[in-house]
Amino acid sequence: DDAAQQKLEQRFAQEIEVIKRDDRLELIAKDIVYHFPRRGYLGKGLVISVDKFTAVTMFDKVQALWKQEVKALVGRIAATKNDIERVRLKRILDWMRKVEMAVVVREVASEEEKFAKRNLDIKPHRVRMNKLDKHGHDIEGNFKGAEHPLQLVFVGGMWLTGFDAPAVSTL
């Protein structure tokens, strides 16, 4: 009931704020950028966030760090004299350049305003969520397709239950 819901929200309000702290999210984003392209099996992944605002924040952080990592890899490849290391780094770089990412969150009324109040932009994500590709497939179909470059999706509630995607290897 409403009273129980309010009691739960009050009890966990501080913990949620700790979970969503910017410095913590930055560390997690750095870990994702380092770990995701270096896993043994490069299946698809879901980044599960506590809410839709955190999902968008994580997407933004990972995107920025991903670009930095691509630049750093280019420099490391150019600087290394070790042929084996160069091949290994080039494989990671090539894979990272192909990866597409997206946010999938439930749509709510006046969401653009709600996101803007948190200095976040939901518009490009909503366009991506509602877009069909040239084959008529939606974002879910793209993500479930093992060969599609949509490799990493940031979710905040959606796709957590009853979502079957055999290509997903990392949560």
C-alpha cells in the first residue's frame, strides 16, 4: 500500500543517494570501459541502473570515457614495439570502434523537462528507442541479433524481467 511504499522509500533514500553519487558512477563507468572490450567472450551487455536518470548518466559517462579509451589505444598501438601487443591492442580498438550503445527506459509524460532538470537529454535516446532500422527492426530486435553492432544497452527498469536475449553475456 501507499504507506508501506513511503516507509520503504524513506528507509532507503540515503542508500539510493550513495548508489547514485557521481564519483561512484564515474568509477563504474571507467570499469565498464576497461572491462567490456577485454572480456574473453565478447557477447552483448546490459548496464542495469537504479533509475532512468542514472541509466542516461551512465550512458553519457561511458560514451565520454569510451572515446578517450579509443584515443589512448591509438597512441599505445603507435608507441609499442611489441608486435604481439600491437595485434592485441588493434583487436580491442577495432571492436570498440564497431560497438553501438543505447539507452532503453520507459517513457513518461513530460520526461524532457524531468531530464532537463537533471542536466540530461533524453531526446536522442527516445528517438533511438522508437526508430526502426532499414530492415524494419526496432532496438530490441537489433539488440537480440547476435551480429548487430548494438552491443551495450543501459536500462533502468525495462528489459529486466521476461527479456530473452541469448547474445547477452554480461550484466
